[in-house]
Amino acid sequence: MSSVVEDVIAFCRLFSSFEREEICCGTVSPAQCVLLQTLMDGEWDLSGLAAQARVTKGAMTRLVDGLEARALVTRERAEDDGRRVLVSLTGEGRKEAKRLRRLTEDSITTVLDRIPPADRAQAIRTIHLLREAAEQTRSQLDCC
């Protein structure tokens, strides 16, 4: 395996571990953490959330069930189409999403602070390029 592949895999696993241990801290799962932060932008329908997270609608329903049970999100039928289920943050959900976002930002800042200042802008640009490339090839990477 090439070193770049090993480095990407190691970084993804380390950041996933960061999410579990430093950001979510047992309050929510990493998937619920991402979902709460996604909902900060406004309400989403269940199908859209599932597509965004690349999970089945059933898996998204279970994620939302857990957050709804804790009164962090609400679900309601769309007025224009009763088949669509809309998910949005409650007041407590918004507070938790903001707290998690702050922890995410702090964790990323801690990592970036370990990069020498002269190399930091290049690292940030590279991360942005990797994200754009991954988003552009997302549909081509689907194998299952």
C-alpha cells in the first residue's frame, strides 16, 4: 500500500476517534453529532438527510428516533406533502449542536496548531482540495 493511502486511512481513523472521544464524549454517537450539526442549517426531510449521510432511510429514522427521544429534534409532516417527514432542531437540540460544533472546531484547531505556521495555509488548502475532489467523485466511489 502506498504511503499516501496509508496516511489518508490513518488520518480518517484518527479523526473518527477524535469525534468519538473528544467531541461527542458519550453524549451522542458520531452519526448523531453530524446530524445535529447538519440540522443547524435548517429543517431537512428524512430522505434528504439519509442521502446526505449516505445511509438508508431506515438507518436515518433510527438516528432521528434516538435524538427525538432526547427532545433534541422534532419530526412533522410537510404541509405540502403529507408523505414527507421534516426534521428540525428543538431549542435544546440547537444548544447541543452549537456545543458540538464548538468542540469540533476546537479539535480541528488543536490539530492544525501542530502544523508548522509556515505550512499551515498549504495544509488547509490541501484539505479543501481533497474535500472538493471527494465530493466530485462521490457517485463514482459508490460500490455497494
